[in-house]
Amino acid sequence: MTERIVIVFNQCFSDVDGLNTRLQGGQEEPYYRPAGDRAAAWHQVEFTRDYAASALHEAAHWCVAGTARRQQPDYGYWYAPDGRTAEQQAEFERVEVKPQALEWIFSVACGMKFRVSADNLDAGLGPSEDFKRNIWAQAQHYCEQGANARGINRAVRFARALAQAFGRPHPLQADYYHLEDLE
């Protein structure tokens, strides 16, 4: 499954005359490397080991990032590791709504189960109910806006290509996403 996700992403976005971006697994930690950040002439979205969910999550971050962010290592964002304070966790949840909503859509396109990631196991803080509700609302918004949603054209392209590759229906249908399904 993960190999197919990588192939689909690279078919959509690796053209040197286009976005010149590749998805690459096998890493210990996810990271985004713009072209020129290393010897390669392309941008690279790196995900953890061969985990399909990590591939979809990192692809979602790339889809959310604007042009200026995609020129910076790891999009120029902060990252507090596992063990965040409640305040840091609240900020994490605020910035993770859009990428996790897209990850959910990509998961549906692949026929995979989606799990909300609070990414803070050491602190014992799971995803808040507000976080889940916000992810659900964002997924609904993406479905309602479809290809006309500002800033998600790459995400729509990827979601459609995934659905085609996995023999699934078009994933941007609001009735596929239910708040009670979020764990």
C-alpha cells in the first residue's frame, strides 16, 4: 500500500517542470527538504519508515503549505516533541486541523482507517473532543468546496489520483466523514 501511495504522489508532483517534489519513506522522523537543502535538485517530503499513515500525513502537510513555506526546511514551522505542555498541545491541535482533515480524505481515498494523532503520548494527552470536531468540520468544508477551495488544488489532485489507484470512489463526498468515526 505504501509503495502505491509513493508512486501516486510522485506521478502527480515530481515533474521537474511542475512542482518537482517527491515523497520518500524509510526515515526515522518525518521531514521536508526543499531543493538545495541537500545535494538533490528536487524537493523531498520524507515520512517515517514504510508507514502508510505517515506518508499520507506528510503529503497532507505538503498540500497545506504555501509556496513560501515550501522553500523552507520543514516548512519553517516549530515542532515540540512528545511530552508537550497543555498549552503546547493546544497550539499543536490548532495547526494540525487542516493537515489531519486532508489525511482523513487521503485515507478514505486509499480505503484506510484514519486515526486522529495527538502526537503526545508521553504527556498522556489524547486528541481533545474540540480537535476531533474541528478536523471533522474542516473535512466537511473541503468536501463542500472541492476543487474550488483556495489552496487545496494539490490535495484534490492527489486525493483523486489515490482513489483511482486504489479503485475507490471520489473521496470528497461529505457523507463519507462522520464525527463519531474519529478515534
